[in-house]
Amino acid sequence: MIIGMHHAQITIPKGAEEEGRNFYCKVLGLKEIEKPDPLKGRGGFWLQVGDREVHVGTEDGFDRNSTKSHIAYLVQDVSHWRKVLEGNGTKILESVAIPNFERFEFRDPFGNRVEIISEV
């Protein structure tokens, strides 16, 4: 029986951790958490997102812009995040409307698809 979700993983190019931390920790305001010692040498970093984790691994040879795979961050104020991201030079992509939700998408600096979503 599956009882919940522990974490999701996205990837960034090898050696791009500083740029990744800048975007995910400074722009999005997510908190970096310490990786277990046996995994520290593998690159990347981990983030706390509410009561879940996002593991940012490193991977080369993959076109992140070519996939619909994504992570969706649940927020209280979609318009706030639209302004924050536009102010950071991030191109906003409109999402197909779905009932009871406000949302938009964007690509992070590495091409990963990200969704910002709020219940209305």
C-alpha cells in the first residue's frame, strides 16, 4: 500500500548547483536541507517544500525543454508568484484552465517545466 509521497526529483546540468540554488532558494524562497553524508558527493541539493522534499540532482545529455514532466507548487497567491517570476525575467506560460484552480507554468533556468497552482 502506498501511503504518501516523500519527494520528487528534478535535474539540472552537472556543475549548475550555484545557479540552481540562486533560482530555487533565492527567487522561489525554498529552504535547502542537508543531504545525507553518503549522497553529498553526487552533486545537486535538496529542498524542503512544506512537508515534502524536492531533490535537485545533476544530469547531462538531457533536453529538459522537450518534456511535459513537471512539478507543481501549491501556493496561496498565484498573482504574487507571477509578479516575482516576471520580475526575475522568467517567461510565463499560460496553462489550460481547469475548474476550481488558478495556475500558470514556466520553465526554470535549466528547462524544467514548473507549475504554480492555487485552489480558488
